[in-house]
Amino acid sequence: MGLDLVEAVMRIEEEFEIRIADGDAETLTTPRMVIDYLMGRPEVADKWSRDYVSLSVWMILEDELGIDRKDFHDDSRFIQDMGAD
């Protein structure tokens, strides 16, 4: 996982007050997978709505990867489609 994605994961951990294991982070290759993963964590799902989680994840990705959400969708791949390193 490249620096862009590591920083995005760190921001997501901070935003949702959780720790994402390195092994788990390596398997999250699309925004939908990140959102589903977060919503599968009770400490996230019990506190925030899916809409909030989705919006927050996309805002972090836009900031950390320097992308515009309108150019991508939930199943866009971080490395192949978004050019993350």
C-alpha cells in the first residue's frame, strides 16, 4: 500500500475513532469496500449513518488522493482507476 492510501487509512481511523488492521486495509480496494467494512464495525454503525460514513470516506479520498468524486464511483479501484500509489 502506497503513502497516499496509508494516509487515507489513517484519516479514516481518526475520523471514525477506530483502528484498521494492516491486513484488513490491504484488502480494501474500492470506496464501497471501505464503506462496507466501516459499517460492519459496530463502533461505527452504532454511531454514524451509512450516508455520513460514505460522505466522510469520499471527502477523505478526495483530499488525500487529489481526486474529484464526480469522476469516480463506489466501485472504482484505488490504484487502477484513481491512480493512488
